[in-house]
Amino acid sequence: MRIEQISRTTRLWTEAVRSRWSLRQASGDGRWQLALHMTSWLRLCIRQTQWLRSLHAREAMWRAAQADPRLYERWHRPYISTHFNPAARRRIVNAHYDFVMRRFPAWLAERLVLGGGARLTTLRLEDAADVHLHLRKPSRADAGELSLLLLSDDKDVLASCILTFDRRDSVTIGALRGAGPHAPFEATREFIRGSHGLHPKDLLMSLVRELAALHGLKRIRAVTAAACVGQSGADADGADVEAAASGDAFWEAQGGVSAGAGCHALPLSLIPAPCAEGPRSRREKQQRSEAFRREAGDAFAAAFRRSTGALPAAAETAESREGAATPAQRFRGGEKHPAASAGLLVAGP
């Protein structure tokens, strides 16, 4: 029995090391870097063996590790928050892939497990080019396992949100970033203008809340700037991490409060605040912005209800297109018209 157990462990290590070696180019590691990683494996031999067994016990996890070789040692180094210890890192990785396989549509889960991604929906802007929402594995997963991207028609990154389902009822945002360094400023300005004043990061935050509501999550957390892993430089998704002060200010504006472990706890929903007094044109702009936000959320949620990866005809999210529905038509069926609830968003309970 003992010999058989040793034999299984040896085969497990051999297969993992062979896979890690063959995928070293995909991970961006040279031979010396890989040698250092292997040294870390040996130094943590007992716990690494337990981790390999955990990965091998579920086919989806093992395939995910083969597609993303860094998953073999994800728990060795700081991950998502610098406050998370090795045991928490292992638990979070397991919880995330378990969530994706159980709760996401099969076509989407399969793509994400294999290291790919998908375009979820296309949003139409007023007098501006379309933008697209993509979900995929980040090029580096130090800040989390999933990257929600808002891309221009030219594939410029307007905003990105890296998130991980750390429990069956919880999601943690490892980073929320603005436009990538190669994205022209005009692309962001065009989006804001076409969405009637909605900023890209605000839209992605709304979509995270939409995702939480769709799956019945009870907790949304965001990592503080000080605890963010890899908070300097740019990642291959093309976005610089926000400076510490501005990053925490954004979470506070979203209703975030300190929750320990280097995280802010965010409210699950935002409620409309009364519209400030001002010119009628300003109030109307806020109304249209909130209408765009809601319609974008509906289109985003619909992508998680599709049984296949085929995109339906892109839904209109702007009022200016020729033949677009009137406000009365679009808000028929009990939905509140924006004129009745327009305004800036503030944190809700």
C-alpha cells in the first residue's frame, strides 16, 4: 500500500513537472526561472504534493493547470491580496474554479478553464463606435483569475476588472483599471460622450454588481491599493494599476468600508440619489446615462443565460440610432422610467 502510494505520487510529480516544462514558454519563464520554481516545489514538497493531488482530483482543475502552468505554484507567492496566506490562496483557487464550472454556462466555463475567453456582448453608443465586453483569463493571474474587459472597436482597453470568486457566495476584485497605455485618450472620451457621461470603470463596477445579483452572491470585496499584488507597472492586458490614493478613493466613492485582509467591503447594490438641481439638459443627460447603464447590465446578464457561445444580434443601448425604440417603448412592462429615478448613484444597503 505504501509503495503504491509512493508510486502514484511519483507519477503525479513527473506529469506535473513535464507539463510545467513543456509550457514554460507559455508562462514566459526561462530555464533559470523555471529552475527556481522547481526549487520552490521541492522546498514545499509536502504541501506541493497535497496541492498537486487537489488539482488532479478534478479534471477541470487539472486541465486549467495544464493551460496555465502558473497554477501549479499559484499559492507560493502573493496572490490577489498581500494579506492572503498560502492556505487562503489554495482555498480561493479551488473555490473559483468550482464556481465557474458549476455556475457559468458550459460553453463559457470550458473556454475559461482552457485559458481562453469570450466576447459577451456588444454595446451601441450614441454617435460613437460600438464597444465590446470580453471575459477571459488575465495574461498574469497575480491579481485574480478572471479579467472583465471593456474594449473599443479597435481592441483598445478602455477599462479592465480582475476578479475571483473566492467563495460560493463571494467575489473579490483584485484590480480595477482604466484605459491601457496604448489606448488613445479620444477612445475613452468618445465612450463617455456616447454613454451620456458614464465612465468605463463605473460601468464595469456596475457589471460586477450585476454578476453578483445574477448568481445570488452575498459579498463583494475589493483589494485596497496598499494590498494589491503587483501594483506597479503594466500587465499584458494593457493597463497600469491605479495609484494608491486614487484607487482607494474610487472604492470609498462606491461605498467601500474596511473589511480586513487588505480589502474593502462593497455594497451589493447602489441606489439612485435625488438629482441635483441644475439645467434640464444636465438632468436629462443623467437620465440617459442611467438608462444606458441598465441596458448594458441587461445585455451582460443575458450572456450568462445563453446556451451557446454564439452572439445574438447586438442589442441597442443608445436612443439616437435610427429606428431606436422610444423611451415609452423601452420602459414598458413595469420598468421605471429614468425620469422617475434619475440621479447620481450612492451606496445602498
